[in-house]
Amino acid sequence: MEALKGRDFLSLADLSVGELDFLLQLAKQMKAGRANPHCNKVLGLLFYKASTRTRVSFTVAMYQLGGQVIDLNPSVTQVSRGEPLVDTARVLDRYLDVIAIRTFAQEDLQTFAGCAKIPVINALSDRAHPCQTLADLLTVQECFGRLEGVTLTYLGDGNNVANSLLLGCAMAGMNVRVATPEGYEPDAYFVEKAREIAKGKSEVTVTGDPVAAVKGAQVLYTDVWASMGQEEEARNRIPLFQPYQLNEQLLSCADADAIVLHCLPAHRGEEITDEVMEGSHSRVWDQAENRMHVQKALLASLLGAV
């Protein structure tokens, strides 16, 4: 879609409903081998946080498009010695065609995007994880043949994944329920934005009751109870979050054909049990694979290859 060429992707709020649908359809076509865009471009990966799926999926996606990837490890660049982000952004803008940044503060992404003309992609921040949600939606669409009217329940910490799921599900016409302990709800901005998008079309619910939240749901989703940078808090959260564990008991309250998703990495035995992770309802590995396909579609679109 020409309208996406050259744009930043910092949040799902940067897309229209039509553009979201376009990306998902393109990813589906590319995965099936029915679309093979090509771009001889260079992607930079500037990751301040550890990464497996995001790093590898972006790298493979760019290679499959015919491009190249430079891993800009902050520890071996001048960023680690205190070079201002604005200076780094201005220089990399002249070397690269697109950059994916995995960082802590959303404001850093906005600062970088304000100084660079090339597309800037949010590969994860503390506030949002939009590329993950693209893969989640593609997985749900593959499993049910549709998105509209499907109910997704997210259990656990109201983190960046929950924030992006709220927007993505609302844009896709899905019902989305977030069940989380009091004080750990998603960012109010994303809740209100999702409700605004969904008004009159689907439901957006935030609750403290995990059993009510999963009742009849077609998709059950969870993530670690403490995100990167919160490891010291993780052990203290376990008793509070235990009722939100995705286990066989909660799964039995969902729709009989419900699928289970987890954005990974998983702390098995905490937010999800081995039985559910490895069970017949799990689509976790399809979900992980789909990171590559949606990001390939995203890169091709932002670089004007489609």
C-alpha cells in the first residue's frame, strides 16, 4: 500500500483499520508464497533489550525480501558511551533505509523518529508491542477464518502486550477482555482508545475476575507476570497473579475450540502451565512463526516494495 511508504510504525494507532487489514492480508499471501515483493534495502536493528524472536524474525524477513541487516548492538556503538540519541538518529538516517528499535521508553522512539526521515519501527517498548499484535491477529485469523466477532481474553500483567492487543483487537472488530489484578491494569490511554474504536461494534472489558473473563472466549492469551526490567518484582508478584495462571481449569471455562497464545518467552509453571503450553489448544509456535511473516509485510510496505 503506497500510503504506508516512508511512514513510522510506533503504535497500532499509526494505522487505519484498512491499513491493518492490508498488512494482515499481505502477510497471509507472502506466507503462502502468493506474493514475493523484493527490496534491496538495509535494515538496522538497534536493540537495548534482549531479544530472540524479534531479532531473528526481522533479520530473516529482511533477507527474504532481498535486503541486508545491520545489528547495531548498543554495547559496541557510541550509544553506550553517551552519544545523544538525536545525533545517532541523524547519522543512521543517512546510512539506513529503515530501522527497528527495541527500547524502554516510548519517548525515545518518538525522539528518534522526529530526527530521522527513514521509517522507524517499534520492535518493543515498555508502552507498546505492535509487531507482536500483528502476528497475534494473523494467527487468530488463520485459526478461525475471521477476526470480527472473535473474543480474546488476556490474562495477567497489563503490560505493553496488553496495551497493543487492546488496540489491535478493537480495530479488527474483536471482543477483547483483559483480566488482571487491581493496580496492574493496562494503560488507561489504550483502554479508552480501544473503547472509542470499538464503540457499537465490539466489546472492550477490563476486569479483575479471570473466570468471568475466559467464559466462552475463543482465544486465551498470557504473558510473563513481570516484563524485562522488572525481574526483581517477579517473585513478589506470584501470589497475587496466581489466580490468573493459564491452566487447564481456566481453559475448561473457555469455548471448546479455544486456542492458547503466548508471546514468549514463557515462565512455565508461573503464568502458564506445561500442560496448556504443550496441549492441543496451543498455537504458540504458529504465533511465533507469524512474527516473521507480518514483519516482512510491514517492511515491504514501509519501503514501498508493494
